[in-house]
Amino acid sequence: MDPRTNPYSPGAGTPPPELAGRDELLERASIALDRVRAGRSARSLILWGLRGVGKTVLLNRIRLDAEARGFISARIEAPEGKSLPASLAPALRAALLRLDRLEAVRAKAGDAMAALAGFVGALRLRYGDIEASMDVTGQRGLADSGDLELDLSDLISAVGEAAQARDTAVVLYVDELQYVPEDQLGALITAFHNASQQGLPITMVAAGLPQLVGRSGRAKSYAERLFEFAEIGKLDAAAATRALEAPALEHGVDYAPGAIDTILRQTQGYPYFLQEWGKHSWNVADGSPIERTDAEQATVDALAELDQSFFKVRLDRLTPSEKRYLTAMSELGPGPHRSGDIAEALGKPVASVAFVRNSLIEKGMIYSPGHGDTAFTVPLFDDFMRRTVLR
């Protein structure tokens, strides 16, 4: 069929044409944000799960829905190698400028901007990557001590007070939160804990890989009481089928039952892969319905494309020792695997490969679902390794 009318949209954070199976979570997020705006208690929301389950899509959908209802957003992605203050400063500045346009809150917004100026000035030497330019001067004694935990608490509270004056709420959206170093993550948790205790209308919705849950707990022991950790997993058969069928039906195209079964078996219900298989099934089909043979050819085409992009880009950023570790994992199967079994497959003591395992966790390639266990954060990565590295 015509690729110009192909309705599927695989991509990093690209919204699918049918966001299936996530209605309950979206409603929970909406309720929590409304409670925060009204000055009622509600936990900040952290979405966690493997690559390809749609965390970024959900984060953006929650943000857009909230903005349509008058919430003020500050949005960042926490990249590897960049400090949290460097990411936060420009995002909060943009949020405060939106508040400052409202005549009724200019005084409070000005106070918050002064707090941000003090924050940037005090921490610029400690975190050399802070580049936010400020056109206001700081207020002495407000968020300018140079201690990240104290200053960030002052800053978040000042922003919350500005939002309170407008009868709205500010929501900080953070993607890839697992890349924030634990000391900086601890400061962020403390800041929102203090704002929550004051009943201020400011909260956070974040997303990250599974290791984020453990990192949050290590950063601050009370994180599990401050945040609602929502696991985002693969779709069940009904939701996965709807994600495939609904976009095609809008164009008058059906799937044969055998085609759906083939795609669900290959993708295991992971949203990103459903979009890839849907795209390739559409492109190879002659018309409606999309047949099993189309889905089988789509499997060949999708895997070839994924091997050269989605999977390969992750493998190419690893060191030789890290690649050997993942190769040993792949030889053992999908996992999770005991760390001792992986070390044995490498022919080395567990202690001698612990640094490699830790490095792979830091890079977001693997995580520990349980003590001593190791699993891939990227679904189907073991199959990719067997197809390309172990063949």
C-alpha cells in the first residue's frame, strides 16, 4: 500500500496514532495534578520501564493535557554528562517568564526569578555547564548559599509560591531521570518534599529506566512516600491489537487474524515494536486485509531496520569489555540472569567484572530487577546480539 498514507509512527517519543492501554494511568496523573493545583496532597509521579514501552510518549501526553487545562510546564531531558542545575535553570526561567506575563503574579514571579538568579550565580562555579543568562539580580540570602540541596529547595518553593499567586500549578517534567547523579537526585527529591510539606502547587512528573527506582531510594529513603512509581510495561493482547488495528481501520484497512497473531508474537506487545511492525506490514501489503504473509515479510524488514538503528546505535557506544559482557548475557538467553552465571560465562570471577556491570547500568543498557540479577533494559536485545554478534 502507499507509504505516503502509512498511519504508523515509530520513533523516539513519537506519539502513536492510537495510544492504547494507558487510559487509567492518564486519569491518575490528571487527578494528581488537579489535587496539587487545589493545594491538596498528591504524590509526584515517576514512570519507569524498559526502552520502547512509551514512557516519553506518556510524559508528553500528560504534559499537553495539563497545559490545555492551564498548568505551567517546565520540561527537561536529563542527558548523560550534564548537571541537573544546568538543565533546570533555563527550563524554570521559561516557566517563570510565562507566569510573569500575568499581571496578578508579577511580584511573586519576580521573587522566584530573583531566587533563580541567586541559584545560577551561586552554583555556576560548582557546575561549570550552567549557561542560563539572567536579566535580574539575585536576592541576598535566597537560593544563593552554594549548597545544591538548600538552594534548590529555596528555588522550587519560590516557583511554587509564584504559581500559588496565579491559582495554577507548575509541573516539572523530567525525561531520562536515571541519568541524574544520586547526590543531585537527592537534592531534587528534598526540594519537592519541602514544597509538598508547604502545600505549594508545584510537582514533578518524570520518566526513566528501571534502575531509577533503586537510585531514588538510595538518594533519599523517603522517596517511596513522596513519589508514586508507576511501572510502564508492554501492552496486553487486547490493547496491542487495538494499537495495530485502529490506525489501519481509519483508512478502511483490516488485518487478517493470522497477521495480528504473527505481529503480537514477534513484538511481545512492546509499543515501539508494534509501530515498527505496523509500518512495515502496511508497506508490503497489496491491500486490505493485511495478511499473515505480509506480517512475516514485515518481520524480516523490521528486524533489518532495527538492527541498523535502534539496536546498533546502543551497541556502538559500548567499550569492548562491555560488549563482551552483553554477549555473555545473550548466550544465556533473554534473562534475567544471575551475575555469577554471567561471570562464569566470561570465565572470570564476579568481582573482576563488577565494574563492567556497573558501567552498563550507568549507561542504561542493563538493570538489576532483583539482588544479584541482571537483565537488559532494551527488549529483544538478546535476539539482536545472537543475530549479529554471535552468528
